[in-house]
Amino acid sequence: MNNCKLIIFSDIHYLDKRPEKLDFNLSRKLTQYSVEVIDKLINKINEDKPDVSICLGDLIEDTFNHDLDIINYTYIWNKLKNIQVPFYSVMGNHDLRTMNSRKELEEIMGYQNATFSFDLKGYHFIILTTDIREDLGEDDGGIYKAQCMSEKEINWLKEDLEKNQLPCIIFTHFGLAEDGQIGNYWFEKNPEEGLMNNRKEVKEIIKSDENIIAIFNGHQHWTKQLQEDGKNYYIVGSLTDNVDMKGIPDGVYLEVELEDRNVKIIEKHIQVEAKM
């Protein structure tokens, strides 16, 4: 019998300094809590000692300033290096928005490639990271700049799954399962922005793979489960989203227990005091 425990979290949106004037969208992202929340979560991970911990992207809130985003990404990544169990992360759209290439963040993370797989405790884990569209700048690109997987890495995924014989978990930033996102503050008006742009190509590969037992994504800033083509998709909310508009971050993370092909999900929340 194979057993494995994970802690999965997403969308830290670290920002070194909040603007004096906030638009409503940024008032939903309580970036002033990001360090406190992630410090408490790191302590929780180190106390509980899961077999592995995964972040699903958006470590930073981009500033439209490349150099500052590099500084902020380096800061939060160095903080995450205090996690004392195997730890891996996907890159999100805010992480990549002002980057000239993905390589800039891969060098900070120490990754040869930000799309990769690894085996642990009888399971196969796949980190799928989207790439940067060079035809879109940081201003006109927005979410769309980093919303697609490259054809090269989609082909890699197919080859990786063909070789794998273990129960498999996939991690992405953008959603793969179809969802109208009704009631979602961020994406109800444009559901496509919450989903990977070329997800159909990805799902064509994974839908017939019987070894895949779960797919996790962040980005959508809510926590829910979907099922499609017999696969279970789990969406993990943002650590710092002001979901109930009471000025306290959601602090959501998932404890995941794998037992052979069974997946048990426990939703938990980091608690912090409201800042005056």
C-alpha cells in the first residue's frame, strides 16, 4: 500500500509595498498579510512534516516593473526555501507578467525547466507551467501573456505519461476543467481568463490516462472540486484573497492524503488578526 501526504497552497500575491491608492481588485488581495500568512503556513508545514508541499503559482503580485518583480520573487522564494520538506512550485501569470523569459524565474528557483515530473513514495507528480507569449507585452498581455503551455511541453507531457506506471497527480496554475465560474468575483464575466488557453490539447492527453488520480490548480481564487471525463479536478483558493470582504485573508490550503488511488482532501485555513 502506498501512502503520501501533501500540503498544497496557492496565490500568495506577495507585494513589498501596497500602493497608496488601491483599485477594488487590489483591495481583494490583502498583500499586506502575505508574509505573515506564508510564515505561519511554513511553520505549519514544518511541524506536520508532509511528504511534499506544492505551491500552485502567483507567488507575487506583479508591479509592472520587471526589476522590482525580480526582487519580490527572489524574496518570497527565499522565504519558501525555509520549508523543510520537499517543496516545488508552479509559476503563475502574475509571476511571469513582466518577465522577458521564463528562464529568469527558473534561475531563481534553481529549476532547469519549470515543467517537470518526479516520483515520490510510489506516486508520480507532474508540475505543468505555462510559457510566455513573446508577441504580447506586459501591458497588453495581462493574463493572456502566460496562459498557454508550449507545444514542446505538451509533447513532453504525452511522453512522460506514456512512460509512467504509478498513480499520478498533476499540478497547474490555470484551470483545466471546464467551468462557467458563476459567482466567481474574478472570472464570472470572462471565464476563459480563469482557464488555460490550450487546455483541450492537454486534456486530450490526460483524459484517457488511467494512472491520473487528481489534478490541482490555483489562479481562480476559490476552492472547489470539479469532475470531467472521470477525472477529479481540485481548485485551491488564494492565501491572501479577501473572500468575505471582512478584511481578513482566506488563508486557505489543502492537506491531501493519498492512499493507493484514493485521494482525501482536508481544507484548512491559516488564521491571522485583522490589521487596523
